[in-house]
Amino acid sequence: MTKSGLLPIATGALLSLIAGYLVLEIVVVSIEFTWVTVPEELGTAPWYVLLVLVTAAIAVYVIRKYVGDTGHSPIGGIKVHPLTPREYLAAIVAIFASLVGGAVLGPEVALVSTGAVIGGLVAKAFKVADPKKIVSASAGGAILALFVNPLLSGSLSLSDAPKSVEVDQLLWAVAVALVAALLTALARFGAVRINEFTGNKPHLPALVITAVVIGSLAIAFNMWTDLSYAYIATSSEELITELPTLTSVSAVVGIVVMKTIAYSLSMGSGFRGGPFFPIMFIGAATGLLFSLIIPSGPQVTAAVAVGLIASVIATAPMKWPIAIALGIALGYFMGGWALVPAAIIGAIVARAIPRFGQRVQAKLPS
């Protein structure tokens, strides 16, 4: 490839990285304000939780129905294709309404969409006939913001990580990864069935019912544990580092069960967002549960890391080398080299399990 061909690709990737980081910051700050700051000011306010979620459901329906249905189902993972500014506007507003409104989905699709529209504009500015490579590079640049943000904020770094590799943790990693992958499959199974019911089209009753169920679960969890609504609503990735501080088995069971239900409903009912960040949180909570309920069981940090990694790999279709590399990277970011062996085992176990919904995903509209 010539230098002139590399310039638009590099330009798109760099601009998308900057824009992706800004979009991610806006989403994170907005969710923090909506689901932490305001509830703390209001005190116990169940009406507020339901109001935000139902408003978001109606907003997503209206946007998809009357403005533009240019996004894609979270069940389909992440798909990269060119977006015009008008298409991007419809997609990003629906995603923003979903995420800030409390749907249990992640911001990764918002970043990919941002990169896609920037890539298209860069290709047009450089008068490139085929924009595919530029759009793909720009989407990749935007996705890098997901790694820049945790590295700068430390949101994936767990305290009390082991200082050395422990053989018993490697054995526990298999069990944790199996359960985390099973929960992922169950969530996808429910989402696929709901998606089949809605026909992957804007469906107001499904969206509103999902909003009410998520809100009710979040309210019940808050009344039961006095913990934040954000443990059940929203993607919750910012709370991963707080998980190891929880010592109540019943609270962690509630998180795993309620969050999985809310995640499955959010994916299948028509909200817009990514599937990865919420399942990271569910997987991390699954690992924590193992460490709490089993005497002399897995070390907390190792179990949390393995559960998180297994859930991500069970969600995404990826080749073996990528799965192993991702396991190594996440294990290192979360706890250093001592966590990497357990992380690799978690990645291998999750990758070896057939991914539910692969054929269904292939049939979903892009």
C-alpha cells in the first residue's frame, strides 16, 4: 500500500480514537449522573428508576420507528459498515437513550458507529472510491478508546491480586469459566427468543415491559441490599473494581441472577448497545460468587478475572489465537502476570464451548 493510501487510514483511525474516547466519556458521565448522582440526591425513589427506564424505552421505539432504524441487534455483536451522518445520528441517539436510560448494554457499538461515520467522511474527503478499509480502520481506532479509558482510569485493575501463580487457582479457573460461559449461553438463548418474537423490529410493548422488569429488579435489589440501582440497571462495568468488596452471598446471587435476566431482555427486546460490557460484569460477579460460597475456594481476584474473561470470549466469535491473546491481555490488566495463567485457562474453556446463537446471528439484519 502506498503512503498516500496509508494517510487516509491513519487519519480516520486517529480521529476516531479521539472521537471514540469523547463519546465514551460522555456516556460514562451521563450514566453516572443519571444512576448514581441523582438517586443519591433523591434518596429512595422507585418512581425515578421506572420513569427513566420507561422514558428510554419509548424514546428508543420512536427513534427506531420514525427517525431511522440504522443500528443492529446487540445479539449480533459488533458489525462494521459505513454510516452516513444521518444514519449515524439515528443510531447514536438510540444507543445513548438505551445506555443512559438504564438498559443493560454496553457502549462499544456507540464507538464503532462513531468510527464508521468518521471513516466514511475521511474516505469522502480523500476521494477514496472504496471506503471499506478506512471505515474498518476508523472503527478499530474508536474501539481502542475502550482500552485507553480503563488504562487511564484503572477501572479494570483489581486490588489484592496474587503475587505468584497458584496451582489450585488454575483448577478453579475451569469451573468458574464453565459456569460463566453457561450463563452467557442462557442469556443469549433468552435474547434470541425475544428477538424472534419482535421480528427484530421496533416493538413498543417489548421495550416497555423490559424497562419495567429491569426497573423492578433494580428497585427490589436496592431495597434488599441498600446497594446502588446501577448494580442491576446499566452495563455496570464501572463497578467491576467494587465487586470484590462485597461479602454478602445473597447480594452477589441477586446480582448474577437479576443482571442476567436484565441483560437478556435488553439484548432481545430492541434496545441498542453492545453485548460485551454487561456480560463482563456478570462474569466477574459469577467468579466472586465462587470465591464466597466455597470454603478454601478460588482467590477472589483470580475468580473475578476468569469469570470476566470467560464471559467475553463466550459472547464473541473469535479465533483461538485472538481468544488466547485477549485472555492474556485482560488477565494482565486486571492483576498482573500472576493472573495470566488462570486467565488463559478461562479463555481456553470458554472458547472450547460452542457459542449459542451463531447461526441466528448470521441471519440478523446488519
